[in-house]
Amino acid sequence: MNTPKSPPRNPIVVIPARLASTRLPNKPLADINGEPMIVHVWRRAMEADAGPVIVACGDFEIIDAIKDAGGDAVYTNPGHVSGSDRVFEALHTVDPLKKHDCVINVQGDLPTIAADVIRAALIPLGNGDVDIATLATPITDEAERTNPNVVKAVLSLGEGDKTARALYFSRATVPDGPGPHYHHIGLYAFRRAALETFVKLPQGELERIEKLEQLRALENGMRIDVQLVDTVPLGVDTPADLERARALLAPGKK
């Protein structure tokens, strides 16, 4: 993108959510200590105080859960193939006048995510050359280095830096050798214009091979920078993950 850009001044947080899930049916509504998981994610996003929070729903049951908790939610096309598409539709619905210049896409299955981690996604956008910002943390568990379910971010990182340009993302162990390696966290902050560009791009070949949507942006010359954070938030994909989330969010442990 060649137009001049400035740091975002008016962000909005959008949480895409839908009930369809092969490994954990009705995942957003899964009970965690008396509240649906999506409500926990909404609360974490509200605590971040990074802007208004909207849940973009593919099902009316999720809207009901969020509104019962006092939040804002909008219905979106249940047929969207990606969270980015759902976020874009919701953004167009709630902000047709384009007052918000940045959107933070928070996954709806991160009930333990910390508020400061959400805010950290805005830091790389202080650089006017950056289109999209995301997060990563250094890999310290040897098993993660070779686990294809752990996406690695290849970074151009200077000594002592906490923000770096992303050169590539892969399920493979990259770069080759002992590392360092970085565990990518799938939370994104898009400049609004970047999101509008991104959702109109066709699927790229590298994206198809790696099954990583962010590679579409890199293949089309968009710049992604990564902010390092200390920990990876728990993503709930299986019943075992759900039990772990219940333990972490048990009364007295929040």
C-alpha cells in the first residue's frame, strides 16, 4: 500500500464467532464457570479498553448470549469462510461512515487472553509503513518447534527489539537450525484500508499450501509487523482445552 499512513486514532475491536466447529460443537456457547466462552472473550476485550467491542456473529444464539451480558453484537453471513470476512462485514454494518481507522480482530476462542496482550497488537501500527499488526512469543518448549499446529513467525528482529517485520509464517520449523523460533498468536490489528484490501484479494498459492490466511497479505506486498508478548493465550479447540480454561478462570484465579 502506497498511501501515507499515521498511527490509528480510533480503533474498534471485533470478535468473530460462529457455532460450527468440528472438534468442539457450539464452542462459543460452551459454559465456563457459569458464562458462555464468548462472553469471557468479550469481557477480556472490554478490559483492554482499546475501543468499542462488537461481536460479529454467524448465529443468533451468540447474539443473545452477548446481549444478555450487556454487550453489543451484530449478525453476519453464516457462510463466511474466514474470520476476516466476518469482521469486515460487521465493521461495515456498525461503522458505515468509516469513523474507525483500525480494527482489532480477536478470536472468539481465547477466553483467557489478557487485556494488555490485546492492546499490544496496536503497537506496530505506530509505524506508518505497517498495514497489519499481529503477535508472537518466543518458543521455549522444544515440542512446539516441530509441531505443525504451532505456526511459526519468521521475523526480522534486531537485538533487544520487541517489534519486528514478518518475513514469513509457516507450520514448519523455520528458520532452520536451533532458533530462535517464534510462536505466532492469531490476533490481528488491521488498518481499515488494509482490511478492505485484504478481503478482496484471491487466495494465494502459499496460503493454500500452508493453510495460513496471513500469507495472502505477504504474497500481495502488504506489510505485517509482529509485537512480541510474554505468553500464548489458551486457544480452546478441544474438550480438554475447555477443561483447562475452566480451571484457569475458576473463581479466585482470574
